[in-house]
Amino acid sequence: MGRIPGARNRDHDEARSRLLQRVTQQMLAAGGTHPSMRTLAEGAGVDPGTLRHYFGDRRGVMQAAFEHLLQFGRERQVWARGLAELPAREAFKQLLEQVAAAWTGALGGMHAAGFSEGMADSELGQIYVSAILEPTLHSVEELLLIFHARGELSVPDARVAALALMSPVLLALFHQHQLQGRRCRPLALPSFVEQHLDGFMKGYSK
């Protein structure tokens, strides 16, 4: 009996998943350079027609890659929630140090790709915000609310406080790495994190 018209081959989903992992790695390695369909295909070891077969157009490729990275974001959320057992300053110090340490790996490439793709395509920007950026901020908001309830901090608006904590660090990391700011004005990130935390804790102290 022949295959039903329009039905997928038995190994279609497995092949698509393997290809998606390779494409995602290529996207992260590109570091926010907005790679073309051909570049993504070459990095994944296939031709552009193969990507079009599994994902449609370039937007489909990038959308699938961001959605694939959602699991990475969920794992980081679980880890961040575990910091609630620590005193507030130590929890935030570990959080920011982990972000800085992971930035030169997949984390920096993920955010750089999100900004690059989002600036060029608002729909991809929404996917990046929903799948990666907002879940990160939400994890920090949860920590802030816990420390507020424990009486360690005074947090009238957790969203504003989360942005106040994370934005300077993310900007510093983009400045030093993706924008190559370390070549013209290097920044000692460990000292920056300590000074930033001093100001943050003072501003939100009980």
C-alpha cells in the first residue's frame, strides 16, 4: 500500500530534529551576524533546499531555532529559582556571574541572534522576547518577590527592579563581546558586577 499523499516519511520528525540542532548551533556561532539561508545551510552541512523542505523559508528556520532554545531557557529558570535559598545579594551575585561566564558560550550568541533577528523582523523579535528574554526577566522577578516577602528587600515593582538588575550587565556584555568594546575600552566584569550589586542592593534595601 502506498504512502498517503501529504503524509510525512517515518523518519521526518527525527531528521528535522537533528537538522534543527545543527542549524541552532550555526545560528549561535554566527553571533548575531544575521546569516543568510545559504550560510545556515552550509553550517548545518546541507543545501538550502533541504532547509526549505523542513522549515519553509528563512523565517521558518529562525522561528524553529528560537523555539528549540526555549528548553534552554526553561532549564535556566529552574536553576535561577534555586537561588532563592541564598541571601539576596549572594543569589544575585551568583546569577550575574553565571550569566557573564556563560556569555562567551551559547548564551551570548543566543541573545545576539535574538537582537539581530528581532531588529530585522518584528515577528522573530516577538518570538525571541516571548521565548528567551521575558522568561529570563520573569525568573529574576520571582526572586525579587521572594526576597521582598522575606523582608530582605523593598521591591515596589518587581518588573522595574528586574530590568534595573539585568540591563546594565547585559549591556556591558554586549559592549565587551559582540561589539568588541574590550578592544578600545576593556571592562573588568567581576569588579563591575560587584559595584553594580552594591548600588542595586542599596537602592532596594529594606
